[in-house]
Amino acid sequence: MKPSKTDARRALRDAIQAELDAVERVAAMARDEVSSAETQQEGKYDTRATEASYLARGQAWRVAALRRLRAWFDLPAPPVDEPGVIAVGSLARLSRDGHDTLVLLVPAGGATTELHGEVLRGISPQAPLGAALLGLETADVFEVQTPGGVHRWEVAAVDA
């Protein structure tokens, strides 16, 4: 079954919601830790409360980022400016070394889930792969520099 953009958006939104639920639980635990009697400073070199507050702040930022991304999925799919051209909101099938990857370009962050037995990755334009995809069309070949070296990809299909 060929995955649709609607199915891809729904699957990634569900994955992001699950991650958001988990991160919210961890964030609540981190907030509780900040005010816990066990983390109160016992001496001038005791930094448990400070470290707990850093963790709580980082978790709060992650919760905010996931909420923004989830909200994007709750909006109607963005209009297509140029059919067949990859933009934020496009679903693309990429091919590299005989293996396909299904990618949905999202505005920020990202996630990975399964859709109809395939791995679906949400990629943002801030990621090297996402930046390289913007403006490409079916049959375009492009390269991305990664820590593992340069990878050459082909755009096998686009559902803009």
C-alpha cells in the first residue's frame, strides 16, 4: 500500500504525541526533584538542586518544542505552491544504495515511526538532509555531508 501524505502526517503526529506524553512525565518528575528535600543544598559544593533545575529547564524546552510541532500537525496540510517540488509538508521517497526512505518534511524537530511496514522519518529543513531536499523534484540526485561521510540520494517520488 502506497503511504499517503495524510497517513504520514497522522502517524508522525501520533508518534510526537506519544513522545510528548513521555517527556511531560519526565519534566514533572524533574520539577518535583528541584523542590525535593533530598536535593536541598547540604554544603557549598553540593550542586544537586542546581543540576535538577537545569534538567527541569531542558525538559520544559523539549515539551514546548514538541507542543509546537504537534500543533503544526493539527493544522490543515499546508497549500502546495509548486506541485512535485519538495517543501515543508511534502512526503518524499528517497533512494540510496538500493534502499528507500520515506521522509515527511516538517517545520522543526523531527520524529521517526512506522507506516504500513516502512520507516517514516520527520525531517526539518534545519537538518542537513532536510535542507538539501528543499526545492528538489522526482529523479533529482543530491548529496548530503554527514558525520559518516557524503551520502548520495535520489528523489524517487514526491507527494507535495
